Amino acid sequence: MIKRYLPHIGCVILVTTFSLPNYAISIEQAWQEAKKYDPSYEQAKIDVQLGEVNINASRSSLLPNLGASASASWSETGDSTTSYGTSLSQTIFNSSLWSDLDFANANYITAQLKLIESQNALANKLLSAYLNVASAQGDLQLAQSKWDEGNKLLKITETRFKAGKIRSVEVDQIHTMQVSEKAAILRAQAKLEVKRTELVALINLVPQSVNQVRTDSLVQPPMIVNSKNQWLKLAMDSSPELLVAIQNVKATEFAKDSAKGGYYPTLEGKVNYGDDNEFNASISLNVPIDLNGATRAKVDKASLSVLRAKHDLRRVKIEVQKHVTQRLTEVHFNWNRVLIENELVTSSEKVLRSQEKLYESGLVEVSEVIKAHNKVFLAKYNLKKSWYDYWRERIGLLKIAGKLDDSSIALISQVFVS
């Protein structure tokens, strides 16, 4: 595990504010914590509940309304009167109220889709932060490993210098390299803490370390679908952003129907029962006349909202198609980079071993060993970067398709090991 290099005061604050697990937190564990802690995700769940309440409120306008009244009065002459009564009213026909109920139902479905969209976005944000920490952690391990290997070379160089086989300048070159590597370690430590802070903001935990991507297999992990057409169909069927846009069109159309309801008559029935023990029934018909153009203005506004929602839907479709194509291309490109960078690591390690043997035999100068040494760790860094870039693009592809759910995160978590 990697030690955290934080100021003392900062450590005290963090320990008193957050829980501090002493193990490498997995992606699945981080995901469960993020779902409990993220305020935007909680707001999306509340919006679903609000949608249910709005449906009940709209439905109540169509149900019978029962009321009771009672009154008493007194006068200076001493006369007093009392009265009581009950009334039952029922909307028989009101187009606007039915459209309002349809609109409330559409908004409820939209809220459910936005909850999925929020979960999808949170998963993407968490995985991005987790991969950033894992990558920074790997950078620190590489920097430490490079420094350790440099120390071995330094000992060999000092031994050769004491034996009078090389000049002091070669020892100085190794010392300079080690100072540079120490600075690289400090930079890697600082970067790791910055990335860790971003993860902490999502999960409310300060893990000492995270799992890192497995690099022991050069067999490309299987995807849920393979071809571009399959990915496009999957995204068109399940992209949260696209489904929300489709539902917004339906909601605005219901809002337009509600506005048109202002043109139609309404019919209401009413039954009264008073203290004279008599029932009275009445039916009222209200025929609106849009003399001031208020209803027409509402309909025009609603029509423009429908048109705007349709254009937004078209925009989202274009974006989804574009991003699926881009992400899929990047996935294939980064996998090929993984294969190439792995070959570069193997070949550069062979060169380094050869240069070390030649140096021990006095056939090359230490500068040649340093160059080979740097090439090895540059190749290892590029290989690590290619692995993480590959998984970033795959995660991005899953996000576009709306498939960053619990099962996908569980599968991704298996690729990362402590």
C-alpha cells in the first residue's frame, strides 16, 4: 500500500471528518458509498416521489368533491338562526383536467428516466475518479520502482569507481539521475493526493489505496455487443439522455392538449342537501369564449415548446450517434496501443539487460545504461496509460448506451486487483 503524504493538520481534519479504511477499496464498494452520499442522485429519487404526488393531485381534480357547511347567527332582537348543508360535486367533462393528468403521468415517467440518467452519470463520474486515483497510484509505484532500480545501478557504478574502472563523472551522472527520480516521486505523490481528494468528494471515505487494472492478460475483455451497428441500436434503445428527450416531446404534447382544453366547454354536476331536508341537484355548463386571446396565446406557446422539444430530441440523437462512433473507434485504437506498448516494454527490457552487461564489461559508458533505463520506464508508463485509456473509453461507451448499472460495475470491478 502507498503511504499518504499529507500535512499533519490536514490528516487530523480528514480523520475526524471521514472514515478511513485500511484496505484497498474496490470499485463496487466505492459505488455503493457514492450512491448513498451523492446529493444529485438523492434529488433525482425525490423528483420521482414528487412525480407520484403530482399524479395524485391531478387525479383528485377528476374525482367527486364532498363538502359540508354549518353556520349560526344572532341579532339584537334575540333572534337566532342556524343552518347546515352538504354538497357533492363532480366534473362530468373537462378536457384540460384529463390532459393535466396525462401531463403529470408523462412527467413522472420523465423523472424515472432522469433517475436512471443520474445514476448513469454518477457511475461515470465515480469510475473516472477511481481510474484517476488508480492511474496516479500506478505512476507513484513506477516512480518508486525506477528510483529503486537506479539505486542498484548506483551501487554498481560506485563499486566500479572504487575499483578504478570508471571516472567520477559517471557516478555523478547516476547521482543526478537519482535526484531527478526523487523529484518525480514527489510529483507523483502530490498528483495522487489531488486525485484521491476528488474520489473522497464522491464517496466520503479516504481509502489508503485502490485496486489497479489487471495487465497480465493480452486477451481483450469481451463487450456486451461488438459491432458498431449493435452499439448504435443499444444506445438508441436505452440511452437515458435519448429516452428523456423522447419523453419530453410527449410531455410537451400533453401540455399542448391541456392548453387546447381552454377552447372546450366544461360540464359539472352538483347535489346539495340542506337543513330543510331537501335534495337539490344542478348541472352547469361553461362555454369559454376566448375574447382576449389568452387561450390562443397558451396554445401557441405550448406548440413552440413541442417544436423545441422535437429539435432537442434530434440534437440528442445526433450526439448519441457521434459519441458511439467516436468511443468505439477509441476503444479499438487503445487496445492496439496496449498490444504495441507491451511489445515495447519487452524489447526495451532486453536492451537494458544488454546495456547493463556491456557496462559491467566496460564496453559502454553509464550514459547508455541511463538511456536504456529511462526507455524501459517510459515504455511501462505508456503501457499503463494505454490500459487506463482503454478502460476510460469502454466506460464512456457504456455510459452513452445507458449501461453503467450495478451489473456492469460489478464486471468492471473484476478487472481491477489490489
